[in-house]
Amino acid sequence: MKLLSRLLGEPASPKADEAFRKRVDARAAAAFETFEFERLEGAGVELDPLEYHSFLQYPRRDFLPPLAETTGPALLGHAPPAIGGLYVHLPFCPYTCSFCPIPTTTSREDALVSRYMSALETELDAAQPWLAGSEIRSIYIGGGTPTLLETERLVRLAETLRERVSLAKDLEWTLEASPDTVDAAKAEAVVRAGVNRFSLGVQTMSQKLLDSFGRKHSIEQAARAIRILSNSGAEVVNVDLIFGFPGQTRDDIWRDVEMIAELRPDSISWNQLYQLNETPLRERMRRHPHEARAVYSTRAQVHEALSALGYEGRLGHGMYRRSSDRRRYTKNNVDPAGGLLVGFGVSSRGLINDFAYRNSTNLAEYFARVGKTGWGIASGARVTAEQRARRAVLFGLRQGGVPASVLEGEPRAVCDEMAEKLRACEREGLVERAADAYRLTDRALVFQDAVAGHVALGEDERQRFKEWHKPSLQ
């Protein structure tokens, strides 16, 4: 790989490259060790990276009560004024990674795939009353491994979406991909069909780690896939990376940094590995639990390295983009701008008219529910006024800022509680008020999940999650 120094405009030499690494490590250590922990403790912020990072959705889909087949669709209510985004889940994978908790299947029988794609069309038809009149600004096709499917199926799915929904001019349309299922012809075909953003699951540039958790692609395939997607005509190529694997070293992290420096993807999603569901890797992680300070020390290293390479991290959920890039990016099926989301496919989730729902995680049950009602909804509940307020702060802090007006709303006791926590964080230099909004300071970005979770979540909620999640924290 090219030397980092060469890309940073310095004389190309191993010595200069090592000097850059030492500078970044020193900056990370200084920012991490001498300031944040004292400030966090002063504001009452607990460091539990697994707990806070897990609130990618709110309310958590794991806490939604089960519903009878016909109950979920009846709770959707009348057509809302505007739907912000669509999430489509394709559960097909060539193999099962030991760390993956997502409902998938390794079966690629033509009859099963055809039945599944037909079920997606049925759901889209059922959703038409809620989609009519909306200009969709975000489509995310995730998995699973969507690019495992034949080009013709992916193009047909894109055509189906275009036939049934009105697309905004600034639409962001993401397709997840895996390095060992990418080829130029497929990438270019789906771009012509409407996809303008790829999210590539590289995970790590350490072959040793890839092999250890069952990932079949090579680091050479990963580099090749980034180049193919970058030349496909797509506007954005995002690379997904993970830290926190058992046995991962700082040298492994630096291999990832070197890859970013050489290949320059448009955005990076670099998140900590967390195991909430039973997976083959979870038992290993019970024997080698995360130590909070070590996790955040690695986050500081990642943050400083990406900042030095010209990426900024104010998008939330581990997302970084080039500092000159003003486009918005969606992380998986996290709520897009506009807030309202319709999910299609097994295990997908949605939020319509203050009704949060999740589709069945079992394929057979999903097919049965879609066949009976047109929807795959298996669990769901009304979002309360308290949850709406907490959700606005939880996502706002991690995605740019929380307008002060949000804290003047209802319920008063909840808003006052969050306002007091924000003021405590402001006193400790973790939060600042700018343009009548609260936002994280630059130094607090490494701890954004912990600070946002502390401010937004109620004590009963956090305790409930800790009890539910306890096995993986032992």
C-alpha cells in the first residue's frame, strides 16, 4: 500500500510514515487520557460502550411487544403527510459470519428467492396508501448480502421500487455489498437502475481476523471491490469497518487506516463490535469482555487518524465523511431525515404515525403474515410523548445538534431532566450551545454514544436494557 506520508504531501519514506502514526497516537492519547474521563465523570456519564451504542433504533425493536397477525396493520393509522425513507432487507448470504446477529439464510434456492421477492412486492403494494404523496429521500437495501443476488433480480427490485414510489431529486439510494460478490458489470447495472451509494462490508484489512470470524473474502478482494465501486458511476462509496474483535491489535487498526489513505472512500462507518444476540462469537466475547477505557482508547485512535486524513465525524453512529462533503448519509436502517420509515422484508422495522414496528425475524412466519395481511409485522407499539422527546435528543446529539426548542416541549418533567443533564455536560466541556442548539464539542465526539445515551435515556430504560443485555457484559 502507498505510504500515508505520500498521501499527506510529505516525503515518502517509512520513517515519515512512522512519524505520522506517532503523531496521531500521541494526539489520541492526549485527548483521551488527560481530559475526557474527568469531564465525563463530572457530568455523570457512565462509560458502557455496549449499552449506548446499541441504541441505533429508538424505541428499541427488541422491546416491542408481539402482535397478532391482523393487529399490526390495523395500528398503522391513516396515511401520514410524508414518509422519509424505505428500508428493504434481503436476507441471503453465501455463509454465516460468527459475529453476525442479523436474521439471514444461506439458502439460495431459486424457489425461495422468488417467493421472497414476491413477498416484498406484496408488502410494497400494501403500503401504497402510506406511500402515496410522499417523495422518498432515502432507500436502503441491506442484508444479508444483497449483491449475492443475480444482477437481473437486483435491477428488477429497483424497477419495482421506482414503479411504486415517488423519488426525491436528492434521493440517497444505498445498496449493501460484500467484497466477494462485487463485479463491475453488476455494480454498473444497479447504478443505471437508480442506486447512487454503495456500503461495502470490508470489516477489517487484517486477513488473520477475517479468517478467525468466518469471513471468506480476502483483503485483496476488498481493495479491488472498493476500486470497482468507485468506478461504477455511484456518487458515494462507504466502507464499513469494525473494531473490538477479540485479538485485534493496534497494528490491525493501522492496516485499516492505510487502506483508507490509499483508496480514499467517500465515507467510513467504523463501529465497535457488539453482540446483543446469540452468535458463535458471543461466547468468545464473554471470555474476553470489553474494558470500557480500552474501547474508547481505540475510538480515540480511529477518530484522530480519520480527522488527520480529512474526514469528519458529526454524522452519528460511527459515520465519517470527507470534510468537504456536505451530503447526508444513512447508516443501515437508522431513522433517516424526516423520521418516518417504512421497512420491508424479514426482520425490517418501521415507524409510521408514532407506531414503531418490526417484521417477523422468521422466514416462514414472515411469509405467513404477508400472505394473510400484506404486511410482515410481528411486533410493535405506539411511541409515547416521552419516547418522542427522548428520541429527538438521542438522535439529535449524535447527528448534528438538538434545537433548544425541543427541550421546551412536553412532557415537561422529561424535558427538564434532559435539559439539566445537558447543562451539566456543558459545564464539563462535553456539549456547547451554538445557533440556539446544543451540540457535542469536538473533544466529546469520541464519546458521542455515551453522552447522548446519558442525556436522553431515562434510568428505568437503561436498567431494563442492562438486565436484558447482561450476559454479554459479564
